Amino acid sequence: MGEHEPITGNLTPPLPPPFQTDTSRDSSCEEQTPSLKRQDSFIELSAIAERFFKQMSGYRGLAASGLNAVFGPLVDVAPPDKASRERAHMWQRGRVHTWNPEVASFFAGLAIQAARVDDRPVFSFIKHAPGIGSIEAKTIEMGDSLVTDTRTYGEIANNFRSFETTLRQFDNGVGVMVAGVAVPALDKGDQKVLPPAALSPKVVSWMRKRLGQDVLLITDDANSPSFRAYIKGKIEKESKNALERREQKVAMLLYLSVKADIDIILFCDSDFPDKAASRLISAGRRLIKERRITRKELIPSVRRILKAKQAMYPDNPRLADVDALIDGMTNDELWAQKLLLMTYDEGNLSASASRAVELGIGGLSTEATQAKRNDLKKIVDEKVAQGAIPVFIADNSPQELPGYDNKANRAELGAWQLIRKFTTAYDRLFPEGASECFFSVMRDEATATSP
């Protein structure tokens, strides 16, 4: 396959029904298990994996903290050579810990499994596809400039295995956050300025072919500088009125996201969620009125969203028949279901969130105190009990939250550092790589005993 030759066809089998960990192994793997467990290499690596899983207190606490979704874990992969790795932004910030896609996937799977305490549903959006672990630190802080991923097609396809393999570990309950960086190797065309991956039909199509057409995709923050810079450039004639300019940009964001086949738009705005929701829904209504977007174009993504929620809440009566539910939804409700909006720990958060849920909002992201988060969950639960469609309540993965580096969480921060230790040992022990069976058996060993 040439370096820029597009991948065609669905290279991975369709994902099975949701929210059960896929622990199945073929008979040959079962036969290998006893001998694998006796190998010194397995014993050494398995001990590190077990320590990691035991220290995942932040992920185990997600459901208890009021969340039912998490933007994480990260499965980005750092460059393989040390010099490039040390220039990479995500490595410098301590957010990426391995240069091996299989290792990234293995530890992501352990974190996801740790979040599923007592079978309470926590939906994981692994990130940042197709991978941003190689982007250098000096290119990140560029104001409103769109950051470009300069990897070759081969490098991207190789690193993307971390996303594919993570999804294969689970019978769904896992979606993918798509990055806000331009990816020329996947987006060849005649455009002078390439879109962020999350707004690129070519990049999204490439990912769906590899991950399966039903995978749930969410943008990274679509109000971040890289998205704003691209969207501004797509507006042919900007209004001189500040409010109208704002509405033009929101409408363009919605238009581009639908055309790219992205399911959920994460929009972190300073407005309270009900005001932001009203503004975005109004822009969507206008797009349909102007026939730039059709109702038919909204339905596939809303169906994927509702199917994911149905798997989380199989006893919820509103979700019993997803197609019938969609048939009865207004266009405004379809748009609302595609939105996941930020809430802040200020003002009358509960009242604003309550109105947003009444508008049919698909999800809320919270950076609130635990007390405010409890209030938010109570409001959402009450609205759902009254007939509202269940809402994603999400936040960043625990190790990325402000103030996370404190005494109480130091053990888990140390756990993420264990990935670097594991990768170094893995490269020494398995220079040609290990089988998926090896990782599967080790996963079972690491998770066999509850912490």
C-alpha cells in the first residue's frame, strides 16, 4: 500500500452489543495461557499492570462522583525516538506515557475497566484521534492558528492501532474524541487551508472505515482556537455586527460537523448551558430552514447517540425503541441531542442545567465542585425520571483535572508513570512485539483481584 493510498473497506469487524467487556479468546489462546503465565517476561510485565490497575482510584470514582461519561483515557502515542519524544507537547505535559500503540491500548483498557464499578455505566471517549502524541510543544501555543499533524500516512496508520485495539477490547461503551488538528496525510485535496480532523469528511470517513460505522464520535472542544480559526476562514462575508458574527460562526460549526459525519459537538462556552443550547439549536433550525442541512442528515448520528444511551440504560422506557423515538423528535430536539455543553461552577448552575435538559440537550460537561456536581446529577436524574432522554454528564479523565496533583491522588499519578516503565521493559523483552493473546491473558491477570 502506498504511503498516501487511502484505506478502503471496513478493516475491523463490527463491534458487538454494548457495555460488556469482551473477554472471549479463541481456543489456541486458551491453550497458551498456562505456559504464558509461567514465562518470566509475562510475570515481570503482569506485575506492573496489576499495580497500575490497583491504583486507578480516580477512574473507579467516576460514577460515584456523578459522572456517566469521561473524556479519556488518552491513547495518543509518542514518537518512538527519544529526541522527538522529548520535543512532543503531550509527553512534556505528562499526558502521554508510551510510544507503543499496543501498550497504549492495553493500559487504556485497564482504565476503562476500572471505571465500570458495580456495572454502573461510564461511557469512555478515548482520545485524541487520529493521534496528537507527536505534535511538538512549540507548535501548540500558536494563538488562533490551526495546528498541523506532520506525520506520514504510515506513521498515522501505525499509531492509530491504539484506537482500533482499545475498541476491540470492549463490546462498545467506548467512543472516540476526534482532534482539532489538520492532518494533511489523510486529507489531500485542493483546499488551501485544511480543516481540523473533527470537521474533515475525509479524515472522519477514514476513521469510520477502520473503527466501524457505528462508533460514536465526538469533537474535541469545538470552541478552541484551532476550530475557531478554521471556521472564521470558511465564512465568505463576515457580518460587521458582533452578535451576528457569533451566530454565523456557530451555524458554520454545525454545518461542517454534520457534513463531516461527527456525532457529538463538544462546545465549551462561557454562556450558561441553557443559553448556549438555545443559540446552537436556533442556528441549526436556520440551517434546515435554508436547506443547507436536512433532517435526514441528522438522523444517523442521533441514532448512534441514542443507541449508546440505550446500552447504558436498557430499562429506560424512552429508549426502548430508538427509531420510534427519533420519528417523534422535532428537528430542534435532534440538534439538541448532538450537543454536549460546558457547565461552570458559578451562578445558578442547577437552574441553567435544568433548562438545558428540558431543551433536550445530549450532554453536559462539568468543571464544578463535588457539591455542584451532585446538584447537577440530581437535576438530571429528576428530569430523566419525568421523561427526559438520559444525558451524558462528562468531564476530563481524572489525571487531567485541575488540582489533581495532590497527596490524595499521588498514587494514581504514579500509576500513569508505570506505563513508561512497562514500555521500556516490553521493548527489551519483546523487540518484535507480543501477540494480542499475550495482552488478553495479562489483562485478565491484572483485573482478577479487586483492589
